[in-house]
Amino acid sequence: MCLELGLSDGGSVFLDGAAFSLRILADEGEEMRFELSNDNDAAILSSAQLRHAYAASELSLFDPLAHPADLQPIHASVSVESADTNAMIRLYYCQAFDRNPVNLSDKKLKKFIADVAPDCPIPHKPRSPGTVRRWIRTRGEADNRQLRYMRDRQMKGPQGPRLDPEVEALIQEGVSAHYKAMKRKISTSVELITARVIDLNRKRIEAGLSPLPIPSGTTIWRRITESRSPENAATKWGRHISEASFDPLLGRLTATRPLETVVIDHTQLDLHLVDEKTGCVWGRPTLCIAIDVATRAILGFWLSVRAPSIETLTGLLRACVRPKGHLLERHGVHGDWPMYGLPLTLVIDNGKEGVGPSFRTSCKQQAIEPKIAPVRKPEYKGIVERLFRTINEFVSELAGGVPGGPELSRRLRFDPSGDAILTLDDADAILTDWITNYYHHSPHAGLDNETPYAAWKRLSSEYALRRVYDLDQFDSSFGRLVQRRLSRKGVVIEGLIYTGLGIDGLLRDLLPEQTTKNQVANAVRVAVRVMDDDVGTVHVFNPKRQKYVPLECEERSYSRFMNRALHKEIQAERRIEMDVSGKKLGLAEAKARILSNVEERQKSNKRTLRRQARGLRPQTEMRSEDRKAKGRSSASSKAAPETEQKKHKVALNFLEDG
């Protein structure tokens, strides 16, 4: 051992910038002889010669913290200034980390980079968390970060191909074949390309030629993944997958301030509800929800047993622009739900309820820009789709919930409606409480773990929120737009007469401007807004004053709490049934008779009687009695197919894991 320089057998040194392994040949007292060798050269030097080379800066000792490339000369194609700049940037990040160390996770490093990058004296693009993590781990240690540890360790400049052209051609052919076969995996393509190279080497050996180097599986895998382009993705998986993966707009709804972009969508909840009076199961309700993109806050929701319609959209939008205090008070929920206001852009489905002229015209009258989402591209509204999954995971654990979704319930032969006890009002109260006190206060990954409540409070203090100045006028502008004739008696819509004190003012403004064509004395054609969820009031538009005038239904006792769908059913029944004198039944009588018939049908329902007889016992007990009644004969029963047994096993594993 050469104690002066710290050299030992099996060590390493750098001579003229090249790395050499060190081996002791002879130990002759103070004079020792060493063999220095690498892949390209070899030399035998004495300890005196090594000391002379070290003093002349021709020999460098091995630093355990340094990479062998740290002492390599800078490539001719790279300027010294550029190399030093990159090294200084690495040194800055490493020293900043040593002063204020953080966890090396992507989330923590991302925040660390955002904090220290602006203070770097060298202008640069902030590096990724993975790059900074690699620098911290491989570029020296804490309190020992030297500039020479920070130099580029890979040769810069042009490099020739490392693989033979014949091998390159085989790889390119394999990559092309991979993207033409939809079901082929990358691992399969790697094996096929490797097999073709081996077959090529076999032919070369038979021809008396030397074999070519076989590329590693990592190299082939990288070539396949690097060749993933919109064209190749469209060839392999289809145009829709290619657009979803490479189009920068799809799935990237962005907003910087509250109410800038609001997304509305609907889904069927994994929950069964019952009728409050009869206990009969209604089925799974439809949830329509509005979410703010910038804060991920929920502005409102609409729960209904009917399919989505214009009534759903207008009811949801009216809920979005109103404070939620009355809603929390009605359901007895303690908490704060401060999210409400007038959206600037409203993203809706391509359904007939959203694309119709009535709803779009109403939105534009209120300075709301409606935007239709692309067809068959759910990733465009990934924000609300992810929220639906979270809500269904919650409601599936309630009474009447569907564990694991409808498909799993069918495999388990489980009927979720067997233990359904929640009514529509119960579900509405539960969702209100869940949104107010759980969802809005849960960290959101899309907000860097900030809660929607905190994000709304922070951004609403920075930006002015749009509010509705007159809620009555806002309500009147949404609804179904119809054309009717207005006279001094009022306006007739679907058999109901609407009148009020505002008729005189309407006729005084509109009659002088009426054209002579199709003119009727003391009557005028007007545009009327009809609300599908309430037949008690309609709104007549006065174009001269640019405002809506409300008119009330004459039969107030009938129209109270009446929606238009039920009114149409009553009208149909009233047209069919006539009394003995040929006079039509009164509206109130028809309404009472229809409701009575519905109640009778519900009472005679076989399912209801069966549930009452069994006392709403657990589903497992009911299935057990059914098996006893059938006799459960193993000799006569057939074994289930193997595929069915696998499905049942998967379902049982899901329940055990839950």
C-alpha cells in the first residue's frame, strides 16, 4: 500500500483524465510497482512515478463521492460556459435542499422546486421532481457538495448508432407490427423482435459471419414506447383513444377563478329509494350536479326519480345562483355552504334538454355562455365523472345501496332494494350534509391537497363573484318558451287560465305595436315562460320594457304543488271520462281520483305484500327460506359452470376485502 497517496490494491486512479484500475505487482520496501490498466491501455509505474504524476496534476485520486465521468474532459461540442452553467444550477438545488431538507416524494419536491427556482441567479426552466431527486442522491452528500460533482456525466454531442443497421431494421419492423396488432402487448413484441435477431445471427454464423449484438429488452421496450404517436395510437386502438390521449383540450377543463367554468352532468345513483307513504320501492334516482372547475366546489345538485329534462337543468341552475342557508335549515344541517353565484361558462351534455333553443336562449339572456361537451368523450368532463364515483362509493354503503355497482350485485344475486328504507327527502338531506361537512372539507388532489372550501374562500377574496341581481327575473327567464295569445281575460296554457294585475300594463305596451296581420281585437301574441316543475305561475315577456311579468293560475288550490307532468296526466284522464250529463269532471275531482288509483295499485302490488308478510327480514334469511322451500336436492341440482363459479368467487372476494 502507498500510504502517502492512499493507494491500495484493487483501487482506481485517473491518469490524464482516463480511469485506470490499480494492481500492486511488487512491494520492494518504499518503492512499490503498480499496474494501471483499462479497456484501452495499460502501464506499469513505480510509486515515485505516481507521486511525480500526482504533483504534475497528471494523476487524480479516486473520490468515493464522485462519479468517474466527473473528471472526464468536456466534449469539444460543449462549451465550458454551458457545462459550468448546468453544474451551477445543480449545485444551487442541492445546496438549497441541504439548507431546508424536505421529503423526497414528488408532491413535496414539486413545492420545494416552486419555492427555490425563482431565487436561482441563473435563468433556467424549473426541473422535474425526479431530476432534482436524482441530483440530491448522486451528486455528493450534505455539507460536501462540490462543483466538480455537478458536471455533466454523459457525453454530449453527436453519437453514432450503437446497433447494426440490420438490427435497427428488424426493430423498426417489429415496432410497426406492434402498432398494427391491437391485442399485442409490449412484452410480446419484445420477445418477437429478440427472436428475429437471434434467427438473423444463426444465418450469419452459417454464412461464416460474426454474430451481431442482441439489443436488450429495455432498449426494444423504449423504442416501442417512444414510437407512440397519434397516428400509431389511432392504428392500434382507434381514433377516439388517440384523440383522448393526445388532444391537449380533452380532459383538461381549466379555470383560474370561481364561476369561470361550471360543469353540469348527471348520473344514476347506486341507491334504491322508497315512497314515503306506501313504502314501495321507486328505484335508483338520478343525480344532476354542478361543480366549479377552479375550486372543485359543488354549487348545487338536483335529485329526482325522473330522467334528466329541461326541468332538471333549470331547477339545478336556480339552485346554483342562490345561497344555501334555506336548504341547510330545511334539512337541519349545521355547517357552511358559501358556494353560489352566476356562472360565466356552463358546460352541459349533448342531450336534448341542453341543446334546445329554449335553455340556450335563457342562458344567453343571463350572460351565461353555454358550451356543449364533445359527444362520447367522458374524459372531457373527468372532473365531474370522478366526483360521481366518490358519491356512489359513499351511497353504496347506505341502506338500499348497491355494493360494487349493479353488475356485481347481479353476480352476487343480491337485491339491494330488499333493505331500502330511505325516501327521496332523506337522500336529499344526506347528500346536503355530506357535501357541506365532508366533501368541501376533504383535501383534493386536483387542488394540491387544498380543500374545495379553502380554495373557494381564497379565490373569492381575490376575484369578484358574479351574482344575480333579481332572482325573480332570473327564475322567469328559465323555462319552456311558448307563444300564446294574451287578452284581458289572461293567457291560456294547457287548459289553465293565468291572470293578474300586470295584464293591463302588458296590453297597454303591446297593443299599439301589434301588426294588422292576424290581428284580434284587444289581444296580442306574446312569448311566455312556462316552468315544468310549477304550474302555478307563468311569466309573460314585455319586449318594450325588456322584462318578464308574472301571472298566477286562477285555480290556485289545484295548481299548488302541482308539476306540469302530473297536470298533463290529469288532463288526459279528464278528457276520457265524462259524467252522465256530458259535463267534464272538475280538475280537483280528477286529481283526487288519480291519486287514489295510484295508492290502490301500490297497495295491491305483490312485491309490497310479500315484503309486509316477511316483515322486511334480511336478504340472506329470505334466500335461506327460499332454498328450504325448493328442497335443495344436490342430486337434482346441476353444478354451475366454471365461468359462473369464478364470477361468484370474485364477488365474494370483493365483499371480504370491503
